[in-house]
Amino acid sequence: MTNSKKKLLACVIGDPIAHSLSPKIHSFLLEKYNIFGTYIAIQVGKEDLKKCVQHLIDSDFAGFNVTLPHKEEIFKICDFKSKTANLTGAVNTVIITADKKLFGHNSDAEGFLNNLKNSAPEFDLKNKNSFVIGAGGAARALIYALIKSGVKKVVITNRNENRALELIKNFADFAKKNNCHLEFLSQKDFEKNLSNCDLLVNSTSLGMQGQQALEIDLNNLQKSAVVYDIVYKPLMTDLLNRSQNRGNKIITGIGMLIEQALVGFEAWFKQKPEIDSALIKQAIIWSQNK
């Protein structure tokens, strides 16, 4: 007797994609909950993005995750978006509806905050100064989360100044409404002002396995500051190692990856998953594998 039950399909798209642990996390959860489904990784360049998305729609995928560098481009092609996606201007989770429409959401913001709360429960964002490296799709989600959480100031540095200034312009009204000051600084001035930093976040892929190193002078960073790197492979980036060695509290990116994955998993596979110690332990092992 053959199994006539339809297999549920989902994936993650990005470029590069070989580093992604999302297939392992989703496969772990599919097995845990005994769900007839598959989650794969697909490498796709910018020029093939729309063609790839159409292929996923035509192949009856339930949805997909989006990683760099496509989060802002996918935002543009979604038919509907959540409030969070609209405010951030970036999408990392897409649900393909029954009538073949794309619903875009951004779960990076909640994943970022949940991981921060779990890793540093004593750290209160209210009235703090946050310093963010990067101005891409991930940065948009983190900055939205920081403003929403009541930070006093968000200072941004980015190699492309115009991109950072555009981000600041997009968030201007939301920041004003939440009494948050947004500011761009060159890397040199950013480093000088780290003495005023309560939370330092790397939102870029710099420092990731196979990518360029993140070069930043931490000499002025106060010892009480928390340092958070969203990169999860390697688990301990150069930024985190240097910060830990000088006495700063550090937060790795693996928790954020798991937290943001739960949103898509529930939408595509119709099961609300829970994070348990077995998944966290396994994810840490995966992040340390070459």
C-alpha cells in the first residue's frame, strides 16, 4: 500500500548557502515530530532569484527562508507582508499561500530579541546605547527590534555610507515615535565612541567561515558592554573571542538562528515546535564542524 499523504516541502535560498544550518535544524524537527516533509538549501544568485521563486511556487513548496543577500529583494516581490516585514523592509520567511501568493514575514527581529533575552536575561535594552555593524537586511530587523525595545540610541557603521543613511531615513519616523536617536558614524569614529556602547552587534557576514574577517578595534569598548555576533559558523567568531578575552559578555548567533527558524517551521509544517536542550546541543556541534 503506497502512502498517498502529500510531502510538505520547504527550503532556504541564498548566496552563499553551503554554511547554512537551517536544513539540519528543520530536518531535526521534522524527525522529532514525525512529519512527512523535506527542507533543503538552494544556492541562487540575484540574477536567478525570481526564476527560482517561481520554480518553488510551481513545485508546490509550502514556503521558504531567505538569507543574504536576498532579504530586501524578496521583500519587493512578496504579494503581502506582515507588519514587521513592512517596518523592516526585509523578509526572511515566506509562506506560499493556497492561491500561489507570497506572504512575507521577518522573524529575524523576534529571533534576535529572544536569543538576547535567553542568553543575557539580566540585560535590559531600555535606554541603552546600541552600536550596530552593517546596514543590510539583517541589520534592518535588528534595528527595528532595538528601537521597539526602548533603546536610547542606535549607532550604525557600514562600508557603504549611503546604504546606512537610507536605512536611517527609512526608520526615522519609527525611531522618533519611540524616542530613539539614529546615527551613522565612519568606522574610525564608531570605534572611538565604543566607550559609550552598551550593546555591540555584528549584523554582517564578516567573520563567517569562508568570508572576510571583521576588522574592528575594541580598545575603547567598555567592559560592561554585551557583544552579540549573528554569525553562527564558526560559533566563536574572532569578534566574540576577542571580546570574551577582554572580559565582555558575549552572545553567539546560534540561538537567533534556531529562534527565527521556529516561525517558518510552524507555518509550513503545521506544528508548533519547542526548543529543547538536544536541539541546542546538536546545533552547537553542527556550527563547529568544518
